Amino acid sequence: MLSKLKDTAKHTFIYSIGNLSTKIIGLLLLPLYTAKLSLLDYGRFTILETTSMFLTMVLGLRIVSSMMRWSAETDDKKEQGNILFNSYVILLITAIIVNVIFSPLKFWLSQVFFSSVEYSHFFTVIFAIISLEMINQIPMNLFRFQGKPIVYSSFFAVKLFIVLLLNIYFLVYAEIGVIGIFYSQLIANAIQMFCTIPILLKNFHYKFDFSLIKEMLGYSIPLIFSAISVQLLAIGDRYIIKYLLDYSQVGIYSLGYKISGVLNVFVVQAFALGFLPIAYKMQDSPDAGKFFQKVFKYFSMILVFGALGISLFSREILLVFAQKPEFYIAYKIVPLITIAFIFKGIQYMFLLGFHYVKKTKYIAYIVTIGLFVNIGLNFLLIPKMGIYGAALTTVISSLLISVISYYVSQKFYPVKYEMGKMFVVFGVGTTLYLMSGFLAVNNFYLGIGIKLVLCLAFPILLYVFKFYEKTELDKMKKVIIRFRK
């Protein structure tokens, strides 16, 4: 079990380093976007990017989840190659259908989103991006399954670096605005696809298997509905804010969400990428319960610590990277959004139980309940509280999904999670953040120093409240002694 815990930590760390490039490049682009785009244009870009992400998730049919699940059940390379080939064929056909069906709708979509056909060419580019993103899921998830986080992260980082360079060209030199951002994504995805084709050809076993496709779709179709609900939970508030308020408020909310998203990308997504292949292989092990228990305990700790750090320094981040004062106010919603991401990470652990027993329909049921609550609360709270109402709604719906997921998943795949320890971690993190308000000072550098002290106090207070077990402390001491030598 210890080796699996180490593998989880190692893979999560490598994936987090790869995903860190997303946020580094995002921060590098933030001054560019806030300098070259108005708050209104930034809001428009956010809506288009959000729509692209939503369609990629839904139209991808969650085939990669089936691919990972079926591949984990066999050690036969030919069988795994056959699963890979059929998964690729499904997404390739889907990508072609997407462009055939959606391209004629570009004028209508432009009218719906912007009350003008002026932006119709944006949707042509977006449909092409969606198609390439769908296809590129296959090789990237192949790297995950094969336990090659360095290869995965390398491809990911190179793609983002290309996006960065192209963004600079299109926004600074070509000066074509928002469409230039999407051209950058299109070109980078096309390069990634061509570079991964030789790797796929080497791993394919060329055999159409309709019975396999039927089984995989039977597993993934319920996940499509849950994916729709998950995506609407993540992005639906942007559309409601646009409807009830305006694009400028969408821009402020999205910027705060982007800062909070450091926790999602660097911790939640990195953990999911590294943990899932290991979890599938551990699910039937005699040590599985203890393994998942320990992973949950320390994953919760890292989530809260990350949320604390991001919340404390969100204002400084915006002061440094945002180029216009009108963007600065976004820091005020960051603490609420990071709490929502804590619950998102926790619910990921609970929802995995349904994957282990192939009861994925329950994920769709639970997330759909959360979605309806989210939509209702958004329409209730946004008119009264503005974007803060949207942030609070995100927290409540994420908490609700976590609670329901925990109780239902325990019936199918019971794990004795250390919930008491999680409450201790959350309480310590919340207390330290509230203390920062009482210790606020006007001096920029002194303020940073105080916040660093509060962050360092986090693991110390956990020790005071007996979060760590004696065996865990002994192992930490050995690591420290070995490091000193």
C-alpha cells in the first residue's frame, strides 16, 4: 500500500507541475488580456471559451473514461490496443459530425450570443477547436494509463507555450483581438494532433469491435449526462450573470474564478490525472479501504492549504498582473470559489466509488440534483447579491453534491473516511483566513509577510489538533533526517 501511496503522490506532483504551466501561462497572458481587451471584450471571450469547453466535454461522450476503465481490466497489449483504436474511431467520427451539423448554425449562434451575425466566424473556429480537443483526449489519456506523467506533462506544456507565443503575435502584432486567442488554440491543437499520431499508430490494434463500442457507450452515456450537469454547474453561472447583469460582470466574475482555478488545475485536476489509473488497480485490493482513507485525509489537507494560500494572496496577484484597476475587485469572490473547489475535490473521491462498481448512473442523478439547486439559487441570489450571489451558490451546490455523494457511495463501496480530520483541517484553514482580515495592513510587503506566517501556521496548528498519527510523524522525521544528510 505504501508504494501505491508514493506512486499517487509522485504522479500527482508531476501532473501538478505540468498543470502549473497552465496557470503560469495564464498569469503571463493576464496582463496581455487586460491590456488589449476591454472588460466587455474579456467577458465576451469568457463566454465563448466557456461554451467551447462545455461542448468539448459533452461531445467527447466521456469515451476516455470507458477507455481507461476497460483497459484497466486487462494486461493484454492487443486488447488494450483494440480498446484504444475503437475509442479513437468513435471520437473521430463524432468530430466530423460536429462540424457537419453545427457549422450551418454559426449565424444563429452569433445572433443568440451577441445579437449580431458579426461574430459568426468565431464559431467556425470554435467548432474546429472542439473537434481537435476531442481527438487529442485519446493520446493524452493513453499517457495517463501507461503511467507516463512526464510525457503527458511535456506535451501539455509545449502546447501551452505555443498558445502563449501565438497569443502574443495575434494580440500585440496582428492586433485582431479575441479571435486571435482562438486562432492560437486552433493551431496549437492541430500541432498536438499531428505530433501524437505516430504514437497512436504504434499502440493501435486495428480491429473494429461493435460489441465493445456498445459496452463502452453503455458505460459512458450516463457519464455524458453527469458531464453536462458538471459543466453547467461550473459554467452556467456565467450565462445567468450575462442574462441578469452584463458582460462586464461576467468578466469580473470570470477573472476571480480564474484565480481560484489555480486550486482546481494544480491540485484537483492533477490529483485526478495521477490517481485514477492507480485507483482502478487498487479497488479490489485487501488494502483498498485503508489506502483510500489515507489518500482522502492528505488530499483534503492539501486542498484546504491551497485554498488558504490562494485566498490570502489573490489581491496581490491581481495588483501585479491585471493592467487596469477595473479588474482588481475580482479578488473579493476568490475565497468563496476556492471553498467550492475544495468540495469539488472531496466529491471526486466519493464519486469514484460509483466507477468501481460500474454504477455511473448515480453520478448523473446526484449531479443533476446539484445542478437544479444551483440554477434556482443563482436566479434567487444574483439579483440580490450580484456576482457574490453566484459565488455563494457555487459553494452551496458543491457542498450538497459532496454530502449526497458520500452517503450514497457508501452503500455501494464503503470506505471509512476520516471525516473528523477533514473538519479539523477546514476549521483551521477558515480560522487563519479570518485572522488575516483582523491583521490587515496597508503596507504591501508587510501584508505579504503576515500572510506567509499564517500559511506556515497551518501545518503547525494541525499538529496541535492531532491531525497526524504517530506513524506518520515518524515517517516525516525519517524523511527530514534523510534530507539533511
